[in-house]
Amino acid sequence: MAGSEDRINQGGSPLSRAAIRIGTRGSPLALAQAEMVKSGLAAAHPALAAPGAVEIVVIKTTGDQIQDRALSEIGGKGLFTKEIEEALADGRIDVAVHSMKDVPTQLPEGLEIACLLKREDPRDVLISSRGSSIADLPRGAVIGSASLRRQAQLLALRPDLKVVTLRGNVGTRLNKLAKGDADATLLALAGLKRLDKADVATAILDMTEMLPAVAQGAIGLEIRATDRRMRDFLTPLHHAATAAAVTAERACLAELEGSCRTPIAAYAELTPDGRLHLRALVAKPDGTSLHRDERSGPVADAERLGRDSGCALKSLAGPDFLA
């Protein structure tokens, strides 16, 4: 982690006018991801390795401030991006670092995702001392999770499980689990890897039982659409295969008009023959109804592939499913 000399807080004054100011949430994972961007910029542009050339600006979001309720109850994904995007739009920062699974499909006018870093492992993990797999958990086990996507897929597999809201950063959730607030929890493997905590996982879940959130494991860098200077800085960091996969997944989500109130999952990946393969699902929060779609297409048609998948899921689910 960078020292305090590398950061300024929202509303504070910069210690020096850096060439680039990176905006991020203040959680340990968010800061680790911002540091990845800072290191990537320094590696791609040696001048940015100089002390003070790049600053990390910590911005507290509404989603970070409200920890006692599920996101679906307080407004959804944009709660983790709104304040950061406001700072980007008014020039307090030059680039925003986001976990792409937190980013709404509709961006504010004048902003765009200009770069996607290479994706980390997108799978979910089970963490529990009560069982080595979802099937192995005792009957009626309490699962702590704030994700309706995870809840729906868990209950579709095991209707006897009880899911309770468990929010907070990775450390907070692990502490709550250790205190006995739940028998198990599910977390993204990508975040655990970036925090060097992957060893806490009891089991890595196969995608046939737990399909990831849209864009899980992907880091997106958002800039002002008119900022050609920042776009040029970020070009060497962009990972085309990740961008294609995320484009398909987010197009599917947009077609479904999905939010944190609707359990939606999707994962796209390149196949050995160079095509894009997409799996997606939509479910009822209680797991009683779940619809899946799977298809492949050319990488150049990533957005259409996602839209077609979303349309197929809407047709399968029916008009009242997403109401």
C-alpha cells in the first residue's frame, strides 16, 4: 500500500499537483486495485514512476457508509460509484478505478470506461468450517451474504439453507464469520487473491453451481470522454479479451435491465478456437425459478451476443419475472 503522502481525501487539498490522480474507494481491496493501476502506469510510462507523479485519492461512497442493509434495499450498484464519478466529472481526479461488477450499465454523460485490466479468476468461493462444499453443509446452515445472485443459486441447490445479510469489506465479513454470525459465506476469489487471502477459501465453486456476477474479477478504469491524454496513458494497460467478455456480459445485463434487486449472473470467455462463449442466468431471489442461456459467437459481436442472451432469458422467464 502507498503511504499517506500518496493520497488525498475527498474534499482535501492535493499535497502536490500530480500528473495523474487516481480515484478509488477506501477499502483494503479498492486500495490494492488502485495500487495495481499505479504500478501498471509506472511500468508503461517510466516518467510516472517518479515520486508524486501519481496520487491515489480516497473517496468515500454511499455504499461504504451504509453497512447494515443489503444493496437491493438502498439503491443498488451505483452507490459504489456515484461520488467517485462526481469527482471525475468535476476534475478532482483523472481516472476512477472500479470493480466492474459494481458499475451500472448506464454511465453518466461525458464519462466512459476506457480501459479494462486483465481479469482475475472470476469464480466464487465457499468459506466455512461446517462443510467442504455447498452439498456438504449441514441441513439448515446459515449462509451470510448480501448478494441476491448468490442467494438465489444457493437456494436453488439447497432450499433448506438460510441466507442472512452479511455486508462489509472482505476482512469484516471474515471477522463476522469467525464470530459465528453465520456458518458459511461466499466471496469472490479475485478479491481474495488481490489481498493475498486466497488460502481462506474452503472450496472454489464450479460455475455449474455458482455462476459469477457480471464482470466479476474485472477492473475498469473510467475517464472523461474528452480526456485524450489520460486515454493514451491507459492504452498499454488495456486487455482486449477481458474487454470483449465484459462487453458481452454487460450487454446481457442491460437487456435484462438488471440491478441488485434481480439475481442475474453471466460469464463470457474466449474458447480455444477464438470465439466468445457466454453463459447467463436470471433467477427468483428464493431460488424457486431459474432460467439459463448459453451461446457462442465471434468476438467482434460481443455486444450483440450479450443482447441476444438477455432477450432469450426474458423470453424464457416471461413478462412478469423481472417486474
